[in-house]
Amino acid sequence: MKILILEDEPLAAKRIESLVKSLEPTAEILGKLESVRSAVKWLNEHPQPDVILMDIQLADGLSFEIFQQADVSAPIIFTTAYDEYAIRAFKVNSVDYLLKPVEKDELEAALEKLKAQKGATSQTQIGKALDALLSQKTDWKTRFLLKAGARFDIVETSDVAYLYAEDKVVFLVTKEQKKYYVDETLDELEQKLNPALFFRINRKYLAQLPSIERIEPHFNGRLKIKLRHREDDDIYVSREKAEVFKKWLDM
């Protein structure tokens, strides 16, 4: 395994290298770089590594700037002291998002996840699968006619924040936090709503991107989702759906 380390703190870089060597004794550390500028230069002059261990705040800026100045196809394991960049991280080639101080078992799990991904579905295959899903039909549902007391309200799909199932009943929540009962299952709605706009997070939730406030890495490759204005539920994306979810975020 050929590994590139991007870290502007010498002690942190040394510790990460030590952890890597203890987990992957045959790994080759291609370099330890501390700035966006040096990373861009290296990536433009060398073949892609097998993985990049990347801090987010480097000596001369945020590492996201690298993706704008160099072709980065290598998978990334982010190592950072800040959790507010998780959504941006998952929109690039992210395998995992580890908070400092990085623990050995966390890095081991991230490297195992990388190996599993390489042995399973590739990013290209995921992209093709999602593209195929999007091209299946074009007559997606554009509005709902929903009962509200003694009247009916028309709700455009663009105004829907998310739908969720609770005790075998499905509810629709708008961006203005209005809540309606829907006389259809989530499975039925998933087939009718444009998958470029709505993602089936799990068996309980179907959401539009603007309703997602935060994404956090979770145990065993899963993702934890925080929906806006909803505090009473832990919402998870399975390990199997995580890569498709990241592809959907980046469309």
C-alpha cells in the first residue's frame, strides 16, 4: 500500500506514520507534506497513491483547495481536529473522517474499509448504477394533494423537506415545518419521487438534500445524519449505501 500523508504538524505526522507502520508494516510512505501548495505540486508530478491521509487545515489553507488545483482520484482518509467539515469531506473521495487524536483502532477500521471498498463495488460502478436509476423514468411526482383538516393543501415536491414512517404511518414534513399524513408507503413514494432530489436514507426516512444539516462518520462505516429541526431520532445510512449516498450528494 502506497500512502501519502498531508499534515502540517510534525508530531501529528510522525504519529500517523507510526500508526500506519504498526498496522501495515509493508506500507510505503510516499511523502509527508504540510501545505496545499506542496500537495498540489506532488500530485501533479506523481502517480496517485493508494490512499491519502489528509488533514483539513494545512499550513497555507484548507486541503479542499487541493481538489481544485490537482486531479485527485486516490481515496482519502481525513484526519482532523475539526468536525464541521464532514459534509464537504464526504463530497470528495472520502473513505473516512477521523477526529484527532486519531486512535489506532479507528485508523485500522478506516484502512479495512478502504480494502473492502476496493474489493467490492468501484466508484465508477456506483456512478453507473446511480445514473441508470436516474434514467429509468422522467415522469416523477411533482406535487401532493394532502388533507389538512377540512381542506386540502397542494404541496409541491420542491417544498418537501423529508418524509418518514412512524408506526406504519407515513408523514410529510415541508421546509416550513408543516406536517401532513400521506396515504402511501415510503416504498411507493420512493418509486414516484425523482432520485436526483430525494434519497432513501434508510427504511424510515426519505429526504431532500436541503433538509440534511449534518453528516457524521459512525461505527463500522455507517453515516449518522442530522435532519434540520428534527432532534428526536438517530438517523443512519448503512455501510452498503454510504458510497451511493456520497455520490448522490455530489450530483
